[in-house]
Amino acid sequence: MARPLSAPRGTRDLLPEDAPAWERMEAIARDLSRRYAFDRIDIPLFERVELFARGLGESSDAVEKEMFRVSGASGSEEERAEWALRPEPTAGIVRAYVEHGLHVRPGPLRLWMLGPMFRYDRPQAGRYRQFSQWDVEVIGDPGPMVDVELIELAHRFFAEAGIRDTVAHVNSIGDAACRPGYRAALVAYFGAHEHQLSEDSRRRLHVNPLRVLDDRLLDPELAAGAPRSVDHLCTSCTEHFATVRDLLDSLGLPYVVDHRLVRGLDYYTRTTFEFFVAGREGQQHALAGGGRYDGLAELLGGRPTPGIGFGLGIDRAVLAAAEQGESPGPQEALVVVVSARTDALEPRLRVGAALREAGLRVRIDGSARKLGRQLESAARLGARWAVIVGEELDRGDVVVRDLQSREQRAVPLATAPELLKQSA
Ligand code: AMP
């Protein structure tokens, strides 16, 4: 026998028994996208490495360490080096925005998508190499109201998913006017403590000193004494952030200001935020993350356009809901069409089709086994009902059997769906 193969490290198969929990999260995401008036966008699973290098920044973990390069089966070395699986969706969405000239449409644009992202990170619980995100983006809106609208939206997602005690960590990391001053303050501070920094942080200190703050290895005392971005904001960024906090307060949305929350990517400006379950606030437990990226469109060759969005991890939402005892609820009732007549294949298909047309969830037993066997296997499949196709069909009737009470009666095929739906 050939040696069985396993799924690549850091990936997972979604087995049928896992699917209801996933579908529930996806359904909530789709429904909220609709209610908050977002339009769907889809972008390729892979893009040019250059897009991520420019958009996310060369020194971001996503580009520096976690890029999932696509190596095609053929093609030149050069061509193969050009592509990477998307580590996050914002760069691709803004690329599409610029490429298709979407700025001419009535704005702001509100876009959503759902799909897999790829990061070549060390796999561990809750951190995968392929994971799924629900993502929303608002392009062309400078805020601050929309910043809070998105935080409220993420809170609502968790509430509807049955994930309790979520808290938003928020911060403002300034803009092109005030960030340079803040960077200089960080370089001065961490420069004076360089020997206490990890190798990564020492290297990044002069490229992107903000990243030093989200180094997992950073000494907590050193972090606590570090300059805070809120103390370096220009007037307009200060006002923006004050309004964001005021609105969060007046809506009663749980949040804390987290001075270390700089987000890992270069494109963020002003408002940044991440979501956690209170008390489980380590990076690896983040349920969602996002922020404002007012400079990104320009960086990707478009005109200056403000934008803001977040990505919410479906895998982690499923885990968090399960940890809190939330279950996806009962499955829709199953109907199995059976028949004692081995010559009745066409009638079985016809009856099955009629029930499906009426919206029921239907399997058809196509076997020549005895009727009793067919009913047993329907029960084993978890079916609630069997619809028995026999001679009665000549009069337009089928026999509906309740697989729990074992009661059965003949009813017209035309009214069977009503009966099956009523008592599902
Ligand atoms: P990020 O852009 O890294 O903040 O990612 C946004 C959200 O996606 C996070 O808050 C997580 O919920 C989820 N996420 C990020 N990376 C992973 C990963 N490697 N495995 C599973 N979920 C992830």
C-alpha cells in the first residue's frame, strides 16, 4: 500500500463536522456586510511580491519573514520570484482600487471579502500558515466617524457569534506630519537601550522603530517607559483620536488605549485597533485587527485617498466561540427518499427533485437493498424523515415516515413538503 500523505504543516482540513461552525461565522460576516452596506470584492490569491513590499513595508514580518512565495512549475527563475500568496487583503484591494480607477465612483467605497490568507510563520495553536479572514475596507472616508463605525461592526460580529467579553485595543500612530517626530523619539529612547533589544529590534530600530514596540521579546519595563505616540500627535491627529475615543465612550463600546499597538505594517496611519477576549490579550489571541491607511493608495500609484479597514480571523472566531461553549445549533432536517421497487429509480429521482425544488434537504437512496435496510441506513445518516416511493405514486401519493416515531402515512406528493417542513 502506498504511504498516505498528510496536509502541509500549518494548514487544516475543514471536515464536514467542522463545517457548521464555520458556516455560521461566514453567514454572520455576509449578513453584517449586507446590513452595513458593503459591496463584495474579490482579488487574486497571489500578487506581485512588489505590491506587498511597497504596501506593507520591507521591514514588516509579513514581507521579511512570512512571505509565501509562489514557485510555478515552469517559468524563469525571475518570474517565479515575482509572486507571493497574499498575507493580507488590504494591499490587493487598494491595488484593485487604483487599477480600476474606482475613485470616480460615488464614494466612499465600502468593500468586503472573505477568503484565505497565507503567512509562512511557525505554526502553533491559533496560528496557521493558511487561515481565513473576513475583511472590510472603507476607501475615501477620512473619518473619524467611520473609524468607530468599524469598531462597532467588529464588536457586533463577536456579539452575534456568541463571543463574549471582547475588548478593542485602540491607538493612534499619527500621520506623515507627526510620525517622523515620534520615530525620532523612539530611536533616541531605544538607541540608548540597544543592548536590551532583540536582534530583530536592533536591526529594525533605524528602519522602522515603531516595530520595536510590537516585538514579542521586548522587555516589559523598557516597553512601559517608551515614548507614547499619543504624546507626539499633531493637532489634527490629536483631534481625530479624541473624537474616536469620545464616540466609543458615548456608544459604550468596550476599549482600552494600548500604547504599544502600532500594527506590523508600514501603511497604517492614525487609528489602529485590535480585538481580544478580555484577559486573553496576547498577540497570538488577536481576533481581529485593522486601522487607517491614509497613505496607501498613493504608495501604490494612486491619488492620495484615505482608507480604513479590518481583518477578522475566522479560524480564531471559531476557536473562541467553541471555547466559550457556543455551538452552531441543530442541522437542518434531512429527508431520505427510499423505495422497495428496484425498478423505481426514475420515480425516486422525480420525487427527490420535487422535494428539493420545495427547498428541503434531500438524499436519495439508489440501492436495491430491502426497504428495511434502506430505512435503517437513513436513520444512521441522521435523517428525520423517509419518503417512500411505491405504487401510490401512480395516484400522485408518497408515504412519509417519521424515523423517530416510526409512524407513517400516505400523502399527496404536492403537499408532502409542507408536512415535512412543518414538523422539522
Ligand atoms: P493581522 O493583519 O495580522 O492583524 O490579522 C488580522 C486577524 O487575522 C488577526 O487578528 C487574527 O484573527 C487573524 N490571523 C492573523 N494571522 C493569523 C494566523 N497565522 N493564523 C490564524 N489567524 C490569523
